[in-house]
Amino acid sequence: MTQGTRRGVLEQIPRSSLTLLLVSQGAVIAPHVPRMALWTLLIWGACVLWRLLIHQGRWGYPSALTKAAFVILAGVGVSLSYGIQFSLDPAVALLIIAFALKLLEMRTRRDALVVIFLGYFIIATGFLFEQGILITLYQLLAVLAVTAALVALHQSWNRPRPLASLRTAGIILLQAVPLTIVIFVFFPRIAPLWSVPLPDASTRTGLSESLTPGSITQLGRSRELAFRVDFEGAPPPPPALYWRVMTYSSYEDGTWTPGSSRDFLEQPVHWVGASTAPDWVRQMQASVDEDAEPIRYAVLAEPTYRPWLYALDLAQPLTRSTGLGRDFRVLHRGPLTQRFRYEVESRPAALDVDLAQWYQLRETSLPATGNPRTRDFVAGMRAQHGSARDLAQGLMQHFAREPFHYTLNPPALGADDIDEFLFDTRRGFCGHYASAFVYMMRLAGVPARVVAGYQGGEYNPVGGYMAVRQYDAHAWAEIWIENEGWVRFDPTMAVAPDRVELGAEAVFSGNEEEAGFGEFTGSTLWRRWDVLAEAIYFIESLEHRWNVLVVSYDASMQSRFLRDLLGEVTPLRVAIASASAAGVAILVALLGALPGVLRRRRPALLRWHDGFCETFARAGLPRLPSETPGRYGQRLKAHFPELADDIEVLTVRLDDALFGPQANGVEAPLVQWDHWDSRRRLWRLRRHLVQLRLARTFRRDPEPAP
């Protein structure tokens, strides 16, 4: 075999590595399938089939023109499927297509290494979309498969051992676990050096910057998680759980929108850690009821790609990068692109007892025309009720007395939407009632606004936290009463009190007419069996703890952990703790690798044979590859007749142990031949040879020729 032919054979991809590579590629792509276009899956399947045919010798490698055509078609397909703009989804789609097309030009081990490294990179991109504990466990299996393909790539071509490759890959990953934990815990949590545009917020379920009566209805159908809350102590009762998110002050064409922050003459957001507080914050802090027990809790919010957060009234955020808005909602610096954990303290307080004149004008503004029947109705109600509170109570009684219906499937409304809802359909969701209530209060000249957020939540008895889902989305009203400030009124409470007392799921899941409009049926069936409910609560609590301790492990949490661990956090203490933990992790990895190292040691009999041969190799007489111990001994005795007895005994014993009728292979225990006598004889040989060499050195005698 020529040198070039030998190099070509060594560069070939082993059969077991190719099999593991194709399997691992499918495992890597699987989590992205729900986000991939169908044609990308077809391309991957075609590439796998073509690669198998190449391996079987039925097809050849594609030409350069064919590969160029594939690349052009892939680029056009991505542009048509995802648009021209560059964002995360098309970027990952292009990466997966390149991952698949690389199979068609994979000829050597170097090409296979490129495919393997692309596999690791695509696994990492999966965490940009989801970071739950289940997907993490699956991605670890994908890493195991890719690593096994990497191990198999270095196996012999004619000795495929896929199970051995998987076992070796598993050992490698287990050895990496301790050091990975140390790096995760102690390595500084820094922002990424670059970013890829993430999916638009419209692809996410959640509240929006505008509110129409039907928009919250759509949220009321979804069981998707909005956020989880850990309370210090027992959680408040459901009627007290009003999670403020948005405040809507402007009304036009049936749509409510927030007022502009530029309307405020003072700082519209007070961020945690700011050196000075604006007047409205000091006024709020002065009105806090100091005798009331504060409600302390930590919220783990799902990403919404919006800056708003969730909190009970009156909130005082405690986490950096959060702040309190002028309308008393909690905000985050920048869009929320990943799960975020923050701490809040809420206490009862009077909000805006002194409301500026311009603020009152903004919160009473309405279009000059429209909804004539509502205007006449409010004029009559205003004549019967003197104060703002009496008027609000009168409207609540009107909603409770008249045949209004709380439904997830309200009819569409026309131009005079308030008129049609109050006097014609009388069917609506919380947004309909809050919008109509605020509209009527403003017609009476009372400052009022719509507040949207979430109400209630589901308590997990295993995890001890509250889960709030999208079907808990809710809208209510706030009116301003002189000397009292902003006061909450919830018209839904008058129409469907069970919605506030029991929650949306409890109300709609038991109603056959309404259950079909939302995701309630499947979520309530498992609660009928205690064992199944307990298991699901346990699984959800595990996921929550994973999100709190791992996914949300940011710089602030790391700082708290190091402070609890080290006391005063100094660079020296952090360096010592990091080095100590890394040393322990490396020691654990080495101890884990020690049994494998010991197993790979040469058997004792072969080590004896090596030691015997090495002794005479130093004297200038190495053993030839074709010589048995007996043949080697004959040659040694001819050169060293004074050592003939010891050489004869040792070579005969080695011959018998390795090739004699009682030989049990190289793993035979040394006790079958006189181990200690052989050791003494070998020591005697070495001592004599050393003395002989020293004597010849001082006499400058030439070394004996082999």
C-alpha cells in the first residue's frame, strides 16, 4: 500500500461514525421542527437519503453546480418563508440547511468534524427559544449523540463499536459536569457580545399597548403561562390578587391606549437605585399605611418582548433594572426578552390624593360625539347620585340588576360600541364592562381609567407558588375620588362574582357553553384524580425551581449567592472560592477517570516481559519483533555467558506463561510462576549489567556489538 493510499484510507469516515452522525443530526434538528418550514425538513430528508446512497456506492457526490443550486434555492426559500428581515428564526433556518447540505460534500474526517461542530452550535441555538428542564435534558441527549459520533470518528474503519462510542461519550460528559457547575456558578454573568433580533412581540401571547373590548377575550382562551409568584408566607386571598400591568387613559374609536409619558412634567419612571425621588413618589410613600403588613413576593415573568412587569398595588420594586411608573405599574429597563425574576413589596396606599388639574383633564377626556343613548343614561344617573362614589356604586348595581352576561364569545360591536353593549347585546368579557364603566364615569366628569392585567392565579401546593396564566387576564376600572385618590371598581364583580372569587378556569370549565371557547377542558380533567394532580403539580414545581435557580441565575442572583457564601465579596475571595471549587471539580473528574486509566494498563505479565526486554535493551541488545522469549534468551546467553543461569530461568518462565500448555493468556496471574524468585533474578541481572557498564566506561572499552 502506497503512502497516498494509506493516507486516503485513514481519512475515510468510519461506518459507525457515519451512522451516529446521521442519528445525532436528527436529534439535533428535532427541537426546531415546530418552527421550521416543511420544505426545510424535506431538504434534510433528501440530503440524508442522498448521503446513504453515496455510502452504498449507488450515487456519486453532487457537482459544484448542483451544490450552488441548492444554496441559491435555500436562500430564496428562507426569504419567502421568513421575509427579508434578518432575525432569529431565519438565521437558525439557514444554519440548519447548511447543516444538512454539508452531508453531500462530506468526504473526509475533516468534513465530518465540521458537521459535528455545527451540531454543537445548533444545540446551543435551541436554548434561545426554550430553556425549560425537559428541553435541557433532551439537549443533553443530543450532545451525547454528537459526542459519540466524534468519538467514533477516531475509531478504526474495520472495527465499528457504536455502543463503545456512546459509553465513552457518556464518560466524557460526566467528567465535564463538575467543572461545568463551577463555571456556571462562579463565572461572571456578563451581557452577550452580540445579539440576534428576536421574534416580534406579536408572536407572543400577552397584553398589548392598546385595548379593545375583544382583545382580552382572546387572552381569556389561552392557558399559556404568564408568570409565577413566590410569596413570603401565605398568599393573599383571590379577590385581592389584582396584578397591574397596563393603564389606559386615552379613548378613540372604541380603543383605549396609554397616555403619553411626555404629558408628565416630572420624572415618569422612578428606577430602583435612583439617587433622588420625584414628588409623586414621596407623596406615595407618605400615604403608605405603615400599620398594614407588607406583602413580599418574587415574580418570575415569562418573556413578552415588552417592558412591563406584574405587581399588586401598591408596588415598591426592589430589584435593579426595575422601576415604578407614574401610573403605579412596574416596568423593566428595555424589552423583556428572557425569563426575569424580580422582588416586590406591596402595601396599601392612597394613590394621587392630590391630582393636578391637567391630569384630571386627561383622565376625563372623551370624543365629543358618539354613543348618544349612553350619554342620556349617564345624565339620568348623575341626577340621582351626587358624589362620584355614589355614582360608581349605582353603576355597579345597574350591572348586577340588569340581565348582563359574562361570556368568552361576545358579539361584534359597531361604531357606537358602548351603546350596543349596554342596551342591545349585554354580552361581554371583562374588557367590555371596564370600558363601559370608565366611559360612563368620564361622561359624568369623574376622572377614570381602564387598568388591564391579571386577576387571581392557581396555587401549586407542592411548589408553594402561584401560577398566573393568560386566561387570568383581566380588566377593571379606577376612578379618582377627592381626598381618597384612585379607587378600584371591578364591574365584572357585579356581573360574575365567581370570576373574581374562583378564577376564570373554574367559571368557564364548568360551563359547557363557554368551555369550548377556551383551553379549559383538558386542564381540568386531571384534577379529578388526586394522584395525577399531585404528579403534575410536582412536575410543574420542578420546572419552576429550575427556572428560578438556573435560567434566572443572573448577575444580581450571583451577587447574592456569593455574598451569602463569602460574606464580604472581594475579588480575592471570589478568586480563592473559584479556584478551590475548580480544583475540587477537576479532582472529582480525575477520580472518575482513574478506574478507566487503571483498566487500560498493560497486564502484569506483559509488564514483566517489557521490563526484562528493557533491561537488555539498555545494554545494547534490544529484542527483535519476531523473537520469542526463548529465542531472545539464546542470543542473550551468547553475549553474557556469566548471566546464562538467570537468563535461562526467566526466559523459560516467560515462554511457559505466554505460550506453554498451561498458559491462560496475558491476563494470567503472576502467582502461577515464581514471582518473587523471578523478581530477585531480574534485579540481579540489572545490577550485574550496571556494574559491567560502569567498568567498561572507566576502562573506555567499546560496547559489545549486537
